[in-house]
Amino acid sequence: MSPIPFRTALLAACLASVVAGCARQPDAAAANDSAAAPTPQAAPAEAAPPQEDADLARAKAAAMAFSGQLRGELQAAMAAGGPTAAVEVCNERAPRIAEAVMAEHGVRLGRVALPGRNRNPAQAADGWQLDTLRALQQAVDGGGAAGEQVAVMRDGLPDGVALRMMRGIATEPPCLACHGKDVAEPVRTAIAERYPDDRATGFDVGDLRGALWVEVPSATPAPTGGTP
């Protein structure tokens, strides 16, 4: 097996949980207030009303659409130019994919990193996102798998917000090429050119690198297209 296809296959596995901290995040300051963080949970403890079920389904569909589209473009970049080309895709294409997914699904969506571990300063967490990330990290410290941590918030939200969801992003073996403790010099150079203040290296397999969040507004308009 040649090196590039092997890397491509590994990258696909990593991106199934969404690459954290690589891209410039669309402006979501209005979503980043100080609602209390819930205990991470795999599913609601009780059945939710039909509208809440629809809201959660929309959040999950948006998350899947974003990660799926980004994964496809990164796989193509890896096949054509290797890891350094994938860094460029993260920087240039990921924010555009996020904008398109938000418009299609009628949600707000982004990625955040743990304090001091962000690649992009715009993805440093605060407010409810920081509180929830800390709860996810606490669960991982207690033995939980980083990629299985999910928090769903329906109560105590600001006016205009129906539901919030956050899902942990795990560090998989292939992710170490860009986020590990021994990043190759060409990749390190490509990262430094786009992210001079990068702090998203030094991770080990299994670490929580950050999270993908989705926020569903109240009275969300119908999506402009089909969901995956």
C-alpha cells in the first residue's frame, strides 16, 4: 500500500469525529453566553416532546453534514497533496462548509477547543461552551471515551434558543500528524503559516481535543435543502 492512500484512510477515521480547531469559525459570539453546563449524556433521560425531538434531529443532521463534507474534501486533498494540502483545506474550506450547512439546516454551528489548546484563536471556548467542554473533559478524566461524550441542553437557554448540543472530538492515531507531539517539519511549517499562534499540538491518542457544537434557534425556518 502506498503512503498517500494509507494516510487518506487514516484521515477518514480521524475526521469521522470532526477535526477540531483547524478552521476559521463563523462568528458565533451571540451563541456563546453563560448557560450552565449539563452533565454529558449519550441521550436524554426522558422522552422529549415532538418539537424537541425535531430540534435534536436537526442538530444531529447538521453535525453529520458538516463533518461529512469536510471529510470528503480533506480526503481529496490528502490524495492530491498529502497532509500539508489538508491543512490548507482546513483553513480555507471548513468555514465555507460551516456557513453552507448552517444556512441549509437553519442552525448555528462551530468548533471549540479546550483552554490553551486551540489552533485558531477564534475557536477558544468561553461561556456555555467552556462550561460544557469542562464537563466533557471531566467525564473523560473519569474514564469515558472522548468521542462518545455528548451534551444536550434544552432547559435554561436564552430567548430564541430551542436546543444546544455539543459532541466531543477525540484524538485518533492519524490525528497525531497535525496534533501530536512529533509533527513533521513540512506540516509544522504549513500550520505556522496559517496559524502563527497554534497551540493544538502535543495531544495523545484518546485525548479530548475539543468539541463540535450546534445551536438550534426557536421557531427555526425550514431548511433550504434536504438533510443527509
